[in-house]
Amino acid sequence: MVEILQFIVIAILAGFLGSLVGIGGGMIITPALTILFGIDIKYAIGASIVAVIATSSGSAIAFVRDHVSNMRVGMLLEIFTTAGGIVGALMAGVFSSKVLYIFFSLILLNSFYGMLKKTGLITKKKIREEVVKNDKYADKYQLNSSYYDKATGKTVEYNVDNVPQGSLVMFGAGFASGLLGIGSGAFKVIALDNYMKLPIKASTATSNFMMGVTATASALIYFFNGTINPMIAAPIAVGTLIGSRTGAKVMQHLEAKYIRYIFLPILLFTIINMFLKGVGVL
């Protein structure tokens, strides 16, 4: 009983952070279960997949209701993420996983620098609000949208840009996920924020929505493989559901810059983790 309560507490934290910055929470669940509780990695990953679905479901209630998630962008990009995941899974073993870990960590590092510049922490210049022009694909598929920002009390209208580039990044995110078995939440947020120029709140909300769709397909495979243990996955799901609903409410009342401040250290941790796996330390 004590262990189950511990699972729930850890899952609440994972769900809270996951919904806050759009990463799903799996990067917290898997190492916590394996390191703190000595659970076999395959069961930890199975529980992590369930946690991502619960995080997405919990946060979607608030994000979709308040129109913070861009559903059109999410469903369009899911096509490329899913295609990338299938290709990656089929090509597993063809490429050296260590080289790929280093390659993807360097891509994320470049995106980390780009996002860091947006915060104004590494430059003395005042960061101006970016003006995004109309994109022909965004117009064609009606991707431009708006949402009410509860932190500022204003309606934020935005255009979506670089749809082809963002779609390519999403394909790469799915490819990396299928090839290496890693979560792609960081890639999703970067594709939406850095390339397609969505506001950070819309990026994290849309990323949360997309991860639930992607993880559901993976969960079926893990379920039939017998690697989803109900005694582990059930309390994890309960905890992440509670945490994600709380995180979704908190996120909407935070200023956009603070969401970046929270996301950047998590992204840096992901980069370091992937690089260390690439050089064989982990």
C-alpha cells in the first residue's frame, strides 16, 4: 500500500510538469520506477506510456475546452509523427543507436539555444514580439487560431508559419521515437514553437494533445506484449491524471515567459541524457 501511494505521488509530479510544458511526464516516470523502486525497465516503460495517455487526457479537458490546443495543427502533424514512428520502428537496428543519440542531442541543443534567445536571458536587447506572416499552407488548412490568455486577460491571435519545416521536424520526432524508443515531447514543442511560431502556451497544449494520440497506439503493443502491469500502471495513471489536470490549470495562469523558464532546464536535461547515452556513459 505504501509503495502504491509513492507511485501516485511521483506520478502527480510527472503529470503536473508534463501538462505544464508539454512533455508527457514519461521522462520522470521511467527513471523513478527503475532507480527508486528497482522495477524492470520494460514494465517501467509500459507504465510510462500509460502515464503519457493519462497526462494528455487530463490536460486536454482544460486545453481543448478553452481552445488553447490547436486541434487542426495537432491532427495534421500527427500524420507525420505516426509515419516517422512507423519508419523508425521498421529501421530499428539499421543505424547505430549511439550515433543517433548524439545526432538528435545536437539537434535539440541547437533548438535549445534558439529558445533560450527568445527568453532574453543571453542578450541585452529587449525581445520584441515576433510578427508571423501568413503561410499558404496555414491558410489552406485553416491552421491560424486564437485563445484567451488567463494570465494577461487578453485574447491572443496567432498565425502558423513554416508548415513544411514543422511537419519535417515532426516526422523526425516520430522517427527518433520509433527507432530509439524515446519520448518525443521535447521535439513536438520545439517544432510548434521554434519552427511553426505558435505561442508557447499553444505549443505545450497542442503537444499534450498529440502525445495522447501517439501513445495510445504504442500502448496497445505494450498491452498485448504483457509489459503493462496493472499494479504499477493503475496508480501511475491515477497520479498523472490528478497532476495533469492541476498543471493544465496552473499553466493557463502563468505568463508565457515562465513556461519557457520551466521548459528549458527540462530540455537541457533531455539533451544531456541523450548525449551521455550516445557516448556510452548511460
